[in-house]
Amino acid sequence: MSTKRVTPAHQGFLNRWSLESLARLLRVAAGLAVAGMVLSACSSATEIWDKVTQKDDTFVDEPAEKLYNEGLFLTNEKRDPKGGAKKFEEVDRQHPYSDLARKSLLMSAYAYYQANDYDSCIGAATRYVTLHPGSPDAAYAQYLIAASHYDQIPDVTRDQGRTEKAIAALEEVVRKYPTSEYAVSAKAKLEAARDQLAGREMNVGRYYMKKRNYTAAINRFKTVVTQYQTTRHVEEALARLTEAYMAIGIVSEAQTAAAVLGHNFPDSPWYKDAYNLVKSGGVEPSENEGSYISRAFKKLGLG
């Protein structure tokens, strides 16, 4: 089974918990030694068997530490994260009120993420955040939710509902845990996700331009200019607005789009195209500061 490369954002979480796992292994070994002495003192094998097989609600099949460490081994050493996730779930099922149940819930989310089982990861991580919002690892659980949505972002020709979910979850990481080690990675993914949405708008806008449906095209390029000014698509969007507004005779908006493009991206090849286009109409790029185009950039201090 192919698994993901462990990135720095995930490695920090694993490093913290590896030391705890070692301590647990030592406790398990000590516990097994004690259990061996107790069993040797029993009067007969029959009594032992009766104790093991009796129907007692307090009886559990395996110790929490054993299940937990088996889960770690399967996930990290055997590269079988789904098998590891099942072990972590058993900790929660058999020992629901233990400290390891809490840790196992988050580890199961991580294991499912490594196995590309995103829905299961989101389910486990969401449950962790709900049950343990004050935990130091709640930030990581929220990051797993965001990363699971992000890894499923489709190409720009398809519906971008998953991208919107990724953005919402990534913004939650940045808003709730701004000083966490996951905020930096979340911000980078956030920019990429926004770029994807802008790309979707551009793709549809170009389609309308080919159909000479300039009003519909303008609405798409306007979205990029007003909502996604920091993406790589904004230069083309301004140039396309120049083209579309010139085509329908709204010259002042075409001039503004070209002027804002030239002011913010003077070396852009898109500006050369926009400049030549307005010049061919007998005018120069000129910014109308009352235009939504100008206001959108001034709002970010870019105008």
C-alpha cells in the first residue's frame, strides 16, 4: 500500500509522541512480567481458562498500551496505516475512558490520512476537535481536516466545492491556532487553494469571452479582481477586463483596468496587451478611483 511522505507539519506531531510510546512499551513489559508471576501462582490451568473465558463486561481482550503500540508499529514501520488505524480504534472501543483512547483517536485520524482515506480521517479528526477542543493537539487535528480537503482539490474544470471546504478548514487553523507550527503550512495551502478558485473563474470567463458573452465574462473576471487579488491570475483578469469593457464600449472601465494593471504589474506582458488595446481605441490607460477595480486594489494597499 502506498503511503504519503511525512512532511514537516506531520513530523513534529510524530516526534512528540514517539517518546511517550517508548515509555509505554517499558510499562507494558513491566506489566507483562507482573502478570506472569500472578498467573504462575494460580492453582490450575482450568481456573486461568475460566477467568479468561467468563462473560464479564469489565473484561477486555488486550491492554490499551499493547493495542496502541501495535497501531504505531503498523502505521510507521510496516507502512500499513489502515491496519494501524484499526488498532487505534480498538483502543477507543475497549478502553473508552483512558488517556490512550484520546491519543488513539488522533492517531487513527493521522493513519487514515496516510492511507488516503480522507473521509475517515476527517471523521476521526472532527470527533477529536469536538471532544478535546482544549488539547494541545487540537491544532493538529484541525490541520488534518484541512489537509484532507486540500488533497482532494480537483482541477479547475471541475466543481470546486472541495476547494471551498479546504479554504474554510485552513482558515480555521490560522484563526484558532495562529502561533502553532501548522499555521505556516496552512497559510501556504490557503494561497494555493485560493489560486485554484481564481483559476476556475478565469477558465469560465475565457469560455464566455469566446462566446462573445462579455457581460458574463466580466462577472467572472471581476470576481478574480475583487476577491483574489493576490493570486497569479489577477494580471490576466485585469487584461481580460480591459478587452471585455472595450468590446462593449465602457471605455472608462477599460482604461481603469489597464491603468491598475500597469501600476501594479508594469513589466507584465498582459499590461502590454492591455495598453495596446486602449491605445487602439484612441485613449490612454487612466484610473477612475471610483471604479470597483481601483477600490479593490486600494483596499489591499496595492492601488
